[in-house]
Amino acid sequence: MDDLRTLLKSGDLPGAVRSLRPRAETLPLAELAQAVRALAEAAGFKDLAKAAKTAAKKPGEPQALYDLGYGCVEHGIAFLAVAPLRAALARVPDSRTLLAELVSALEDEERHAEAAALLAARGERLAAWPETYLLVHHTLLAGDLAAARAAADRLPAPEDETWQGAHARQRRMLARAELAATAGPLDSTDLRGWQFALTGTLLGTLSPYGYDAGMTGRYAFLGDTYDTCRHGLARLALALEATGQRPGTVSLLPGRSDRILGLAAATVLGLPAVPYEPTRPDTLVVAYGLDEADPRLRERADGQILYEHATRWTSPPPVSADFSALQAQFVTEPWQDDTRPEEEIARDVAAADPAPDTGDGATPPDTDEAFRACAAALGPGWLTGPRDRIRSAGPVHSSRFA
């Protein structure tokens, strides 16, 4: 606790939170509750501080442990909720409320295999809704398509219409996963296959750096370049050709970076650029990033294709793109200090080298021919259904900055 107090005294609240991660499930519950109380008081979370104070005094009481865990989940520190919720569930093993909250904490931490195992251990006692639905969800996000399909086959349609949208989304995910399994291995390294399965997004490129050092096709930090932007547009053109999609226009979103990339895309594809309208059909909507996407883009207009250059995989956008050029945790735009008119910068992007970056030499080949074949195989399931957000990075793990 000394290091925690030191960090809090210095005003480093994020550092104090990080200091607890290695010990979050080994500290005695009373000590953990005391640590959470200190964090909560420093952050001004009075409700969590009160729950932590009670749990520190009564570390064997299920309700106190539940309140502590619930508060941690609600305040975005779910990793500190796992131990108290697990202890509470051990004391009240038939509690559906405790089970649901522990599964929620594990989901926030993307510990999907653990969540699935916890649910599966209930066996025939597992209720259909929402527990078996969650079993399918976490089994799929853990990368076990066969087990997810087997569990889904046992899941009846929900009687409560509240769950109907989630059920439909899950069926779409399973159908895309089965299609992706015909186009690639759909294993723990198949980033393109799993991205398509979970979100319907066709991933244009894989990072050529650090593949075998924990990145598996994603970027952690990317200093973006005109060439990288141009390569993404080249892969988009290949995907359109392979799937027979022919948008008639490029729609320009209002953001400066969106407009630059949209104007470049219009030049590369030989299409007219038009202002963005949510319901415009047969158009390519181009975004540099979708972190602040128009929520109306979740529903697909006829023939509309949504392109995103850089997807923040550690914090997925509210709307999933139909095509993403790359995935990165942090990106610096290549024109961030360039004050020239958007049209001039766009011309430079369109004229940039579309060849891929050769990288560090340790990344498996990702040739145009292989990408074209993959896009053609996934084409029948592409551009179908709403653009659902999936908060998890899925079964393919990548290293990330803390």
C-alpha cells in the first residue's frame, strides 16, 4: 500500500490505479477494499468510497463484496471488481445477480474465456436469457466458433423484446464467423477473419511491424504517412473490384481529415465528391477515424459503404466501418501540421506510393492477390445488417500501451 499512497500523494491517480493491477486478485479482500477506498476518495467517487469502506470492515459479507465489485465496474476499474465478486459468488453460488456482475467485470477486461468457463460450469442449470446468450457471446469472443455454435443451437428466441436486437446481432456474428472460417484459419492470429466475423468490417492491411512481438497485425503507435493512406485506398479499390461493388459517389464528412481523405479517395477511384447525407444511397462515405461518428451511420443506406482509415482497436468507435484500412491504438495524422488547403493535401495523398511498407521482415506476407481472394470469399456476407459496435478486440490479442 505504500506505493499506492505515494502515488496518490503526488497526484498520480492513473499511476495509482495501474499499481494495483498486478495485485488485484492476490491482495486480501480487506486490503483490496482499503486500496479501492483510497482511490475512490482521491477521485471523488463517494458511492464507491462508501462501498469500499463497508467491504473493508465486512470482507466476508456477500452484499458488501457485491456493492464493492459493482461500484468498481461502474467507475471503469473492472479489474478491481473480479476478486470481490468471485468471493461473493463462492459464498452464494446460485446467485444470478452475482454471476451476471462477475461476467460483466470479466467482459470489461476482455477475459472472455474466463467468462465463458464461468457460465458453462452451470451446466443445465444455466438459464437461457441472458445467461446462455452470454455464454455464446463470450465463447465466440474467446475464439471457439464450434462451441459457440453448439451453445447457440440450444438458445431459444427471447420472449422479452429487449433482447431481440442482441439476439439478431449474435446470429449475424455467427454467420459471418462461419463464412470467415472458409476464407482463412480463423485462429488466434487471423485478425482479418475475426474482425469480419465480429463487426462485418473488411480489414484492408496488417501492420508490418512487431507481428511476432505481440502486435499480430495491429499498430500500437502509428506515425501515419501519405503512403500509408494511399495503400489503404488501393486495398479498398481491390475490395470493391473483388466484391463487385460500384459506388457512384464519394461522400465527404465535415471533419478536415475526413475531407482530405475523401477527396483523395474520389481522385483514386475516379468518382465525384459530394456532401455527406446520412441517407444517400450508392455512395462511399470516407472517414479518417470514426471516434465521433454520426450515429445515423449505424443503419445502412442502400449501396452505402463506410470507409475508415484508422480504427482505434483499444476503444472501438460507436459505428463499425464496412472497410478499415488499419487498426492502431494511437495515430498521428500525416498532415496535422500542414496548413495548406485540403484539396492540395488530398492531391498529394492520391499521388503517393500505394505499395505496402516492407516493415521489419517478420510479418507473414499479405499480398494483394491474397487480399483480393479473401475479399471475394467474404463478399457474400459483407455489407449486410447494421454497423454494430463490438467493444472487445476479440480473440486476436495485441500488445497495447497502458
